[in-house]
Amino acid sequence: MEKKAKHPSNISIQEMLEFSFQLWEKHKNEWSPMEPQYGRNMLLWLISELGEVIDIIKKDGEEAIMKNKLVRQKTIEEITDCFMYLAETLNRYQISAKEFSQIYHQKMKYNLTREYKRRYIK
């Protein structure tokens, strides 16, 4: 019998959205409503978290992120916060995992056909 891992090695978009909603449910009396007009606030928080990732890169550098366990863990935590706010944004705009995944696949298939070098270097 195969033992289920305590922490999955791959999280789905659906799981991220569910966790986000569960966390909101727990704090809904203190947090902004799960409504579209608050989506922009989640994007602002996302930008703030990206700034924290940038601060680690500026302060510690790429080598520390790759070789120092504590710096790496902190970097991953801050990137996780980015994904958490992205999930909050998707939930507030009622974008489903299916809808996100379909558009993501379409966009990436298109991107794979693009000639970036020719388009952006003049």
C-alpha cells in the first residue's frame, strides 16, 4: 500500500483556489469581501510580495538563493505569497481553474510560435 505524502509535490490551480477560499472563509469578517471590486487590492498585495522577492535577490543574490538553504526557503516563501495573492485575485474575479488553465494553454501555445528576438530587437 502506497503511503500518501504529507505535502504534495505538485499543487494544482484548483487546489490553490480552494485553499485561498478556505483561508478567506476563516477570516471573512476581517478581510475584504470575495467580490470583483477587491481584486485590484489583491494585485497590489501581489506586487508588494514581488518586491519582497526582489529584495532577497538584491540583498542575497542568486548564488545564495541556489546554495543557502535559509535564503532559498525565504525566497520560496515569498514566491508562494505571490501565488497566494494571484489565487485571491482569481477568486475575486470568479476565474475558475478550468478557465485559467484553458487560457494559459492557449497563450503558451501562441508564445511558442512567436519570434521574440525578431520582434523585440530592432
